[in-house]
Amino acid sequence: MPGGGFSRTGTAESASSSPPYKLGDFCIDEYRPMKVIVIGAGFSGILAGIRFPQKIPNVEIVIYEKAAGVGGTWYNNNYPTHFPHPDVRPQKDWSEFYASGPEIRAHLEEVVEKYKLMRYIRLQHEIVHAQYDEPTGKWHVRVRRPNPETGALEEIEDTADVLFSAIGVLSRWKWPDIEGLKDFKGDLRHTANFESFPKTWQEVAESEGWKDKRVGVVGVGSSAIQMIAAIQPKVQKLVTYVRGKTWLALSFGQDTVARLLGREPGEFGNYRFTPEEIERFKNEPEFFWNFRNTLEFEFISSYAYTLRGTELGQKFKNDSLENMKKKLAKKPWIADHLIPDFPVSCRRITPGPGFLEALCEDNVDFVPTEIKRVTEKGIETVDGQYNDLDVIICATGYDTSYQLPFKIIGRNGVDINDKWSPHPVTYLSVAVDGFPNMFMALGPNSTIASGMLLPIMEQQVMYAVEVTAKLQRDRYKSIEVKPEAVRDFDQYIEAYFPKTVFTENCRSWYKVGKEDGRVVGLWPGSTLHAVKSLMHPRWEDYNFEHLDPVENRLYWLGDGQTHSEKTLTGDLAWYLHAPFLDIPPVPKDEVDEA
């Protein structure tokens, strides 16, 4: 072009020397088949079973669950909690503010039935090995299951384009390391493997005749706190073995719940909804959504108490201290062994309605001394004291080291357990370099200590869905996070947590049960911060491999048409409808206040 200072000579020569480009023999939206394997049928696995088929065309999904039923943590664990959030089926008829474990499990089973998820779920199928095959870009998994005809254990193999881990952090329970534990001749149980469904802990105690039994509970975590409150009135004698200290917070949102329900404020405990209130939730949408929205607003706004030196944190500590001393007034000496020096939320807190009151009852012994050994008939502590027991319940938590009980092998034969030693590293808690096409929900650094967890879980699932859609739409063989992106998130984690109470000197599962060290359990920020971080994948943080042996990066454009045009099927004017059609609001006229 004369005077333009621009020459096309090089481009023309380059184009002429390349082999002729051949269009793809597919339409731009003629989506290739995709296979997704999901590990686990708890909350995240159930969400994955809903969202992948909803959002990904031409997808096959299989959810492998090692247990005999769905629910994950709540399949065997009975502890109650508050779940106001799930968008896939808003529950409007919870019986209590802190719903029981069996009620939560029943809710999840209803969701599975409503969305017909059992067609995807394989119960009693335990993944024992997973390995990425680089030439094909596929994940190969081995699954242990009982033979459908003989019941004998066997292994089968399966392959997928995408591997989605929905294992969760609270899924691998463990017995405490106590001498002689397995020698106990009575009833030995663990709260994380408490097979009682559909009964609650109280109902188990009643049905199994614990009113004449001496029961020992080992631990002071969330499960122990809620177990003790539940069974204390149902047993002859209860001995609680408590080594650590913990904060018992005021019940979350107690004044707000009372106000929203039109009740008088008072001792909260656990609000049991009346039949009239449940009917209002079910039949008055405005009442229900105001209740839900107000409570979630209050939960979310509590983030500041996780930061060092905040007024909210100090107020929370003062209120909790006053509450604990008040409720332990009958046995004030317990406060010296139970109330911590570290800030509230350094370790997981629970409102634990009824726990402190239970400790003060006449049929309860509080033992703060270390256990020496378990005998055939009871427990001996290091000071020589001994208690005969009929039942021992270990409420000693889970393995939160993120060292998985099976191998996941990525590129170059790397085992993820080796990759995650001495501590796990991820990208935004959902991906790991060297492990293409693999994503996670509730992986390392993904849970929260304040706010709501379910919105994060939902966004983690949707993140994996979006990446899978890109794999399919843009015809990639693999998507893999860059090592430098993992490194940068690691730097962010190390810089964030020193400003929080989580790095104070307290033993917590957030730090793999240690008093200090790396925080591996929590997201480095608030609930809303986590959700915002995952809403829009940063593709520049990933490496891509093309599926087709074609150099042209726009090969995914196909043959120049859509499938509907090619087959003259479907709606050819879809651009006239939502969500494509997005009519902007007309600005209002400005009002001259002068």
C-alpha cells in the first residue's frame, strides 16, 4: 500500500507455503461427547449431578460413592447444623433451626429423587486409583465394588474426559491413638461412623437402652459438643474426656430469629419451629425469603471477627465468655479447663445449644485429664483415676491432612499425595498443576469459619462446569493450570492468614490438628470473596492442548453453520429470547431539585 508503511509480502508468502486449510466437518455447536466422573455423592457431588447435565450438552456423568447411600458426611454422621441456602431445592419445612443429621440426610435424598440423580449415582463403588493418560487426555480410574451377582469385591475400570473430586474434607474419619482402644469389650463407636439413620442420637440412646448405661465421650469438637447435649438426659452416667479448650459461642442469630418469628427473645437453645411457622414458610413466599435473606445477611456480615484486633472479634469473645461462665455457674471449676486464652474462631466454634448445661448435670463427670489407656471395661487417666463404662463414643474428628486414601496420578507419574507434601497447594482451591482436566470442591483452602459454605460449594461446581464447557466448545484435549498461578495463590495464602485469628496458638483441624503452622483448611478470605473469585475463570492462568491435529487455532469454527441451520430443526430465532435478548432499562428523567 503506497505511503502506508505496511507490507503484506511476508504474510502472503507464509500463507502460500502452508498446506491448504481444511474446514472441520462439524457445526460450531455440534458438541462432542464428554464424560465426567465425580468422586462422592455428598452435597458437592449431588450439585455436580444437577449442574453438569443442565449446562453441558451431550455429557455423560457417573458419580461414584463408596457408601451405601448418599449424603457424604451426613450419611453416617448425625450432628446437626443450619442449612438455609441450597438453591436447587430451598427447604421450607425444617423442623428445627439446627436441623438434625437424619433430617439433613433425608433432605439430600429428596433432592436426589427430585432431580432423578440415581441414574448417575453408583453406590458402594469406591475409587481406588485414578491416573491421567497424556496421549489421550483421559482419566482412567479403578473402582472397587461388590459383584452384582455374588457380592464378592471386584475392581472395574472406567475412563473420563474430566475428573471432579467431591470428596470433601470431613469424610475420612479416624480412631484416636489411645492404648488399648480396640481391647474394649463394650460398645465402641465413632461419631463419624454412627450408623443410626433415620434415628437421631437421642433416639438411639432411647432405643438401645442407654438409660441404664455408663457412657464415655472422648473429645470436645463440634461432634462431641452436640452429642453430649443430645444424650445426657438419656443415659445413667456420662463421662466426658476433654483435653483441649474451646469457645462455645452464643447461638448464631438468636435475637434475629426471635424477631423474625415474632417470639420473645430469651434463652435460645435450638428453635423448634411450630406447625404454624412451617406453614408460613411454605405458603408465604415473602415471609420465607425475608427470613432466609435476613439470616444469611447476618451470617455473612460476621467475617470481621476472624480478623485480629477487631471490635467485633472482641465483642464476640466478651459475650461468649460471659455466656459460658453463666451457664457453668453450677460447676464453675469446669470453666478453668474449658475456656481458652486464644481468640474466638481460632479453632472451629459451635453454638452447641445444651452442651454447657449438660456438663453441669448430676449424672455427668467432666474429666480434663489425659487418657492413659482403655481397658476391656473402661478408661484410665494418667492420674490413676478409672471409670467403668458400657459405651465409649470417640468424637475425635477426621483426617484433615488432605493425604488421600487412594492414588491420583497426574502428568509424569506424580502422585497428588506427594505433590501435597508437606502441605497441599492448589489454584483457588479448585485445580492443581500437573493434573489436567481435574477439579475439586471442598479441596484444600476452600472452607470458611464464618459466613455460609454452600454458596462456595455451588460456585466450585459451576467453575468445573465452565471449564468442561470450554473443553468441549473450543475442542481442547486438556486444560491445566499453570505452575506460576499455583505459586501466586500460595503466596497470597501465606500473606493473608497472619492478619487473622487462625494463626494464633490453638490446636485446630484448620492446621491439620496442630497448634501452629500452615492453614490448609480455610479459604483466604470471606464467603463472598471466595464466590467472586470463582465466578469468572481466568483462562490466562491455564495451559491448553488442542484435541485435533490442526495448527489453526480457530478450527472449532467448524463448517460455518450451526446444527439447527444444518438440520433445520429447533428454534432458528433463539436470539429473540432470553437470555440472549437483554433489553436495557430506560434511564429515568433527572429531577431538578432546585
